[in-house]
Amino acid sequence: MKKWSLILLIVAWSSAITVKAEKEHKPLGKAHAHNDYYHNRPLLDALAQGFCSVEADVFLKNGKLLVGHFQLELRANRSLESLYLSPLAKRVKANGGSVHKTKAPFHLMIDFKTDGPKTYAALQPLLEKYRFMITEFEPSKTKTKAVTIVISGSRPRKLMEKQKKRLAGYDGRLSDFGQAASPHFMPWISDSWRSHFKWRGRGEMPEAEQDKLRRIVRQVHKDGKKVRFWAAPDNPVAWEAFHKAGVDFINTDQLDELAKFLRAKLSN
């Protein structure tokens, strides 16, 4: 009996440690996991830290949407569905209609690395399979659900604009200003930081560039959209500048560090 009691105690102790390790933090609306699939546990590591936005690059290969940044990285068992859509669906069902237990908007950015129209054609029936949890877009309204899909990369704009109903939004660029694109079509504006700013995250950001950043954020928000920069400095100095300016999604490859930074902001 003593032997079995000891075994049961060890099992219970191990389970407690696992539960503690898997305990998730409160949602962080600004946290965006850039190239999320490079982490040890795609999607799950970001969710455990409270991230509300993740990014997956996809290639259309042999009729399947596979996740990776380069062709050489593609594996049949690393599909968009297996790494992202299916796990998200399980969580949404388990949490009563939300990705996080503490309800918060969640975004999945899908970056097309192959031909836009062909990749989108393969994506649409896959999204239909998960329609119950995916935000619906129409010309004059958006029906927000647990997961909002945003298409980036090789975006098939003309094809998407012709659709009266979509299960994905279009990721715009700063050059799209002035084209009267509805936020129900283009909910985000993303662009390369290096294409618009000289500051690289070392020392204090020049006042002129701070003003420029604030002006961009104001313009994007006035247009009813959210803003994100890629190829941006990824350190606390930069995160502070982006947070202060009101950037909606802060790009990072450093999940734990950005999460700690944002949680500190929430506690102040």
C-alpha cells in the first residue's frame, strides 16, 4: 500500500506541476506573435502568454496549405488546419465561444507565400469548415466572432473585393490611405517599419519620428482600422515607443519578454 500511495502522490504532484505550467495569463490585446510557427509549440506558447494575435505563413503545396517561412521547411504534418484552425476550434468550444477563457478578440493573420488567388481558393473551403468561430465580413458590416482572419502577403485584392461575404479581412498598407477602403474590407493596415522610419530601436526615438508615428496611428484609427508594423525593432525601448503611440499590434519574436512588458503596463 505504501508503494502505491507513493506512486499516486508522485502522479498527483506531476499533474499539479503540469497544470501550473499550463496556466494562462490574461489576454494581451496588443501582443502579436510574428512567425508564430517557429516557437516550440505553435499557437499554444503564444496563447499561454495571453497573446491575442498570431501570424502564420502558408504555402499552397499539392492542394494543402502548409505552414513555414521557406519551401524547405514545409512538412505534411504542419498544416494551417492542424497547427492553428483545429486547435483554435477546440479552445473556442471549450471556452464557450472564445479563444481565451477571459473573453477577448483574437486574430489569426495568414500570410500567403504562394499565388494569391490559388491560395485563397484553397483557403475558403477550409474556413467554411470553421465558420462557427470565424468573423464574417460584408460590404457595410462585420460580424465579429471568436477568431478574426486577416490575409496578408500575396493578397488577392480584386477577388476579395468582389465577394459580398467573406470569412477573411484584407491586410492593407500605408499606401492604401485615400482609397476609401472600408474597415469591413480592410480592418488592418500593416507596413514595413524600415520603409517609413530610420530609427532602429537604439537610444531614444527622434522627436520627428515620434510625431510621424503618432500621426500615422491617428490617421489609421480615424479610418476605423488597426495598425501594425513588421521589420520593426523588437526590444523594450521600441515596445515602449509603440505602446505610447497607440500602435494596435506590437510585432515580436520574443513571446515571454513582450508579455512581461505588456503585463507591467496593465498593472500600472
